[in-house]
Amino acid sequence: MNTQKKGGRRSGRRRAFEVLYGLCFAPPEGDDTARAVALAPEARQEQDQDTPPEPADGDDGHAQGREEFARALVAGVWSRRQDLDETINRFSQHWKLARIARVELTILRVALYEMLYLDDIPLKVAINEAVELAKRYGDDNSKNFVNGILDAVARAVEHGELRVR
């Protein structure tokens, strides 16, 4: 994967995280995936006003790919959040879903969606990107918590104990 694609996906992943995190506080009525996805450009516009674009994304067409990746993540995570939450429950020993902070829960959902549903993203990349999000948005313990759960999921996938869809 080239640097520009990596930078675009990282930025798209961050934007998807921000939209999904916001949905933890004001979810659309029912299972309105289309409404959730429609929020993705709003997050992009708000962030673009606050922060300059990442150098790897530039104005050479990668911004569109970043937005498409963000929309795909939001749609995928939102539509499969129940399955993702069941997986989180299975691998988060001694932590009920209600006790997991929304930042970590959202990061776990995004990473698990990538690990279980996107075959072009290696497990280790999904874990690394999730740890980076945890460092950026979480507290001092977030990265270890996220890494521990995702590492356990990756081992289960590698041993055939958890099916990749």
C-alpha cells in the first residue's frame, strides 16, 4: 500500500470514528444506516474547518477516496454494530459493554469491522490503526485495553475460532 493510500485511509478511519462516536450520543431513530452515513460528510466539513488536511491526502484525488472509505466504514460498522458488540463482549474479559467507555467502544467497533469484514486490511494493520486512534482520543489506558481485546480477536481469527465474514 502506498503512503498516500495509507494516509487517506487513516484520515478516513479517523473521520468514521468521529461520526460513529457522535452517534453514541445521538443515534438516528431505529436502524437508520442511511442517516448514519449521511452524517459522515458533516463531520468532514466540521473537521476541515478546524484542522488543516493531512499532507498525504493532498488535493490529488485522495480526499475523495478518504471520504468514500469513511462512508463505507460508517455504513459497515453501523449496520453490524450488534454483531460487533457481541464479539467485543466475547473477548473483553471482565468488562461488560456498558462499562466500556464510548471512545474505546467506538474504536473497537471500527477495528473489528475492518478485521472481520474487510479482506484487504491485514489484522495487524487494523490493530495498529486502532491503537493509534486510542492514543489520539483515549486516556492513558485506552491503547492497552484496545490492543488487548483486538490481539485476542486476531489470535482467534488466525486459529479459526472466529469466522471472518
